[in-house]
Amino acid sequence: MAPTGLYHHLSSYFTNTEVDALPPLSVAFAGALSVAYTILYVLPFYFSPTTRPSPTLSRDAPTVIRARIRFVSVSVALSTIATIYILANRANASNLEILRLLGWYPISIVQVSKSLLLTALLFTGPLFEKAVVEGRWKDWMQGRTLHESLSSWIGWRNYVAGPVTEEILFRSLLVPLHLLTPLSPTRIVLVTPLYFGIAHVHHFYEFVLTHPHTPWAPSIIRSLFQFTYTTIFGWYATFIFVRTGNVIAAILAHTFCNWAGLPRLWGRVEPMVAIGGPTVRGKEDSRSELGKERTGHWSWSLAYYLLLVTGAVAFQQCLWTLTESPTALAKVV
């Protein structure tokens, strides 16, 4: 039996109607491609001495970052070409349909702004800590923070290259492939981020390699924690992508989360006073910054945690309204 038309298959996600014919792709085929894309993204990190970390070469070294950006750019380009070919030939998608499925067109600035606002709500507490407690709001207004963040290779990796390549691969490419399978949109939102989480497990090997004297138990716990929070973020980014049909919204949400870091869930919130020169943090560094000491009043902590809870509640209340879009790829229930 020939595959059903692309429009008919995708429209069933919104009308809740059953499709009699076979979908364009099988779950096994989409899953195999997802595994292949993930391997193609990660393995090149270890093929070359210029990208492979060692006890004497950190993943944060500029030479390693530049080489890795080159490799992943090629990997994502190859995966994109393969996906476009599959959508055109297996799903008989038109050029416009392919752009829609990839989330490349149309791009709504309003929808991007709404998704970014939704993400910021979840970080209301951390934003207060950065802007008010640490007094960074002046730097934000003058654009110094943006300039400093992108003036280093670590910042370029964390806020540009990483979010762009990862969101194109794990959202813009993997999600459309799974939308053409019998899987429901809700299952797609829950399943496809697992590839994103697994893709970060290789950091365990890197950590063991660069920290040979650290016991295995803490290293494993660290990697499990990283897998957990990257998968959770993947759920959120996939939800945004499917609900908005806009890959830029997912990319900027990713950049924002990388910049904000994990929210503080315990501890005292105090302003930091510089006692040395400025430092550049790696993506996985702890929240405590070298060259600074903390001092302050308990009221900062009270305000922070109140705003953290308030922001979380507002995020939950606005999750569906701020991601509602006429360009949604599917209906998530």
C-alpha cells in the first residue's frame, strides 16, 4: 500500500481522525536515522587529536572548541541534506512543506518573543539574582554582557554554535521524521529528547579522561544528572518546536537556558564582590565564580525564592497560551 499524502497525515494530528493508509515513515526507520544522526554528531569529537580532550587538553581549550564547531557543522549539514531528501522522496513533500516541517518558515518574531518570555518566567528568580543582587542590569543595558559572552570561544560555543547545531539536529530534523510515523505528537515530545540526552552522555568519558583521579561513582552520578536535565530541557524545547513550528524559538530558548544556568534551589543568595580580575566560566562550571566573594542580607534570599516560586507558577499557567501558534506542526495534548 502506498504511503498516505503528507498533508492528510499531518492534518490527522489536528482533527484526531484515523489514517487508513500507511504513514510515510515507520517508527523503526525514524529511530534508526535518529541514532545515526546522533552518532554522526558525537563521534567526530574523538576522531582527531584536535577535538579529543586529554588530561592535558580541556574541552574548553579554544583549539578544541573551534575544531569541534567545524565537525558538528559538517555533521548537521549532512544530516539536513539526508532529511530533506527523505521528506521529498519518502513523504512526497513540496519545498514549502519541507521548510514548514523543519521549522524554517514562516518565522514569526512575535512567536519567538512569546517563547522567550515563557522561558524567562521560569528563571524569574535567577534573573533577579543576576540583575539586582549582583547588579548586572547596568551591563545588560549597555550591551557589555552580550559582548563579553561572545568574545570568547567558550561563549560562542555555549550561546551560538551549541544551541544552533543541537536544535537543528534534535528538533528541526528528528521531530519531522517522527511526525511522519504512527507516533502521536505527545509521544514524539517525550521520546525524541532522549536522543538529545544520550548525546550528552559522552561527557562522562571526557570527565573521566580529564579528571583521572576522580572516583567513578561521583563521575557516574554527575553524568546521570546531566542526562536528566538535558532530557528535561529537550522535552521543553521539543514542546516549543512542535507547538510553534519555529526552530528559532527553540534555539533562543536553548541559548537563554545555557546563559542562565540551572536555577539555584537552595543556599543563601548574596551579592558578589569582585576581588580579582574577570573570569570566563565554562558551560559546566559551578555557580560559584572564581575571584569573587559573597556578602549580603537575608532579604535577598527571601526575595529570590519568592520570585522563583512565582515564576514557576506563572510558567505553568502560561505554558499553553504563550506557545499557541497557527504554524504549529501538530496538536500536543
